[in-house]
Amino acid sequence: MCSIFKSRGTPARVRAGFADYFASYDAPYIDHWITEYWCANRSRWIAVDVDGLDSIADFSPFDVPRGRFAYAADVWRDARRGALDPDDYWNAKGVTGLNMIAWQLFYDFHCLMNSESIYPHHPKIGLENVFPGLEAADMNLIDHLSELAAEPDENLVALLEIWKSSRALRLMHGTLLYN
């Protein structure tokens, strides 16, 4: 969907986070990606979820309300503040908690930098597989990244600086990559 918008000259981006509208999963929130496009006459990004067309019953998949799709940065910040239970946020394999939320935040960061990835790939920040033990320095970095990614348009310069300066966040590794 994002490619279609871009090919027509409409600013668009992919976003990673969590959805609460997939009944086929036994989870309050499941990891998910959507597309946002810039609607000039409304002066805002509009979230579109074509993958959720058959799962969405109570809102339009062509203008997903912010509360229904939970952006990874918001979920990370709320989980760290104790405002939500991180174990309510799952991936399709059933992995839950802060590790899964961090994984989605890294995906969202890559999406915001126009470097969309696929699920088996994750950043090389000294973490293995699904981040089995986040170090304090990693937590601080993720906290900072989540603050910036929560308002990506206002923080684009700072996000680009992290992208340029943090090779560990920029490089991905996984089952299909060799680096």
C-alpha cells in the first residue's frame, strides 16, 4: 500500500506497532504494520490498514483511529511508565513483553527512516534473538528513541542523527542476512 501511495506522488510511510482488532489471535494486542499517507487537505497523516480489512468491524480501515492501532513508541513509553501491561503485547509466535515491544520500536524506527525490514531481522545492538536481557544502556537508548519516534515529524532531525550515528541500530541481522 505504501508503494502505491508513493508511486502516485503521495507522501507515505509504513509504521510498526500493535493492533487490538485481530480476533484470530488470543492476545489483547498483536504486532502489526500499517501504512500512513499524508492528507494535505486534512493536514494530517491518515492510517490505513488493508491487511486488516476482514478483521475490522467497528471503524474504517481507511482511517484507523490512533487508539486502535498502538504505535510502538507509545506502547514502549507507557509500558516503561507502568501504564500498561507489556505482556498484553504479543507477536504471532506468542512472544510478549518489553522485548517484543522493543523489537516493534526498532522496526518502526527503520520504517520512519525508509528502511523497512522483514520480521526475522532485528538490530545488532549486542542482543540475541528476541533481546533476552536488555542492558541499562540499551534501555536508555530505547527510551530516548521512543520519545523521538512518538512524534516523528517534529523529531525527524534527531531521528536522522541517530540513524547516521548509530551503526548498531541501522544494521540488521537475521536469518536471511549476512553482515
